Amino acid sequence: MDYESLLEEAYENVTAVELCERFEVLGVKGHHEGVRTVITNFLQVAACIRRPAAHLMKFLSKELASSAEVSRDRLILSRKLSSKVVNKKIEKYVNLFVLCSNCKKPDTELNESGGKMYLRCLACGNKVEVHKI
């Protein structure tokens, strides 16, 4: 087989995975199971904003006043919530813990030192203290 036919075969066998751009906040996808809300693309959302899923889960749990758990790649909240409400809370998280308050770029990282949490911008060098969750 030549290179072109191998490449075409590989493209046919690859499953489509939703990827995000350089920085994009994905909208949540999910459904309700009784009184619970199940977000099926939670790990993708966390990966696109480049933050640990556990940190985002803890924030959402407190903001939405609901217990939460990650099961496989899904987030399960113990309340019935609309995706609009969850997306607003994720947007709030991004503004607090992802975007630089100085230059508004997403090139940041969370660091902990001396018992305090800091958001450090890799683009402009700004370092600001943020709330611990």
C-alpha cells in the first residue's frame, strides 16, 4: 500500500472527537436522571480551559449548592439544573480562575504557596491572589 491509501484508511477509522480551539469554553452537554443532572462532556470542558477537573468540580459544587461526583468522564450533580445555569457558573469560574485580570488572556496557571492560591499570567507576568475553593 502506498502512503495516500494508508492515510485515507486511517482517516476512515478515526472516531470524531470534539476538540477545542486554543482557548474555548465548551458548552455543557447532559441530561437529567430523576433529580440528578448528568454532564456528559465534563472532562472535555475542564481540558479546554486547562484546569484540573477536581478544581472545577469543587467550584461548581459550591456555586450550585449541590453535591457532585465525577464518574468516568461525567459529572453528576445531585440537583436538577438547566445547562444555562451550569454554563453561567463555568463562565464565572473562567473569569475568576483562568483569565488574567490584567491582559484578559487565558495563558495562566494556578499556583499555591504559603497556603494561598495565586493566578500567574504567563503572557504578561501578572500575579494575583485568588480565593481558595
